[in-house]
Amino acid sequence: MKLQIIKIGRPVTSEVRALVELYLTRLRGFLPIECTEIKEANPSQRDLPKSVPIDKPGTFIVALDEGGREWSSIDLSKKLTHWMDDPAIKSL
């Protein structure tokens, strides 16, 4: 499975950017990751990079939003493990 992360905007402080890089480094030990940054505040589907197969079988999309349900690191880890173990999911 491949993990594609689409980030909207850039972390404001260098400390947060360093934490993001640390987290990505840890994740890359488990699966291939592709990161894309979108500058627009309200991106639409047309703003997504061509490499994001949103309508392809085997693609599972998870939208993370500050107003959504809160997950602990352990909860997110369990969800990632579940999705990685699902043979129907090829791209997350």
C-alpha cells in the first residue's frame, strides 16, 4: 500500500515542520509515502495533483480536519495498521 498525504498550507513554525518531518521519517519505515502541498485555503477536487487516484478502485480516502473526530496517536496507529492490512486498499 502507498500512503499519499496532501497537505493544505505549510506549517507555520520551524518546530512544527521538524515534527512533521520526524513523523514522516518514522512512517516511511513502514510504507512508501508521497507528500504533496496545496497552497490554496479551500482546494477543490480539480486542484488535486494528477497522481492522486481518487476514483480508482483500491483507493481509500481519509480527510483529516480540525473540526472532525479527534484521534489519539494510538488510535491513528491502529487505523493505519487496519488499512495497511486490508488487501483491498492499494492507496490511502
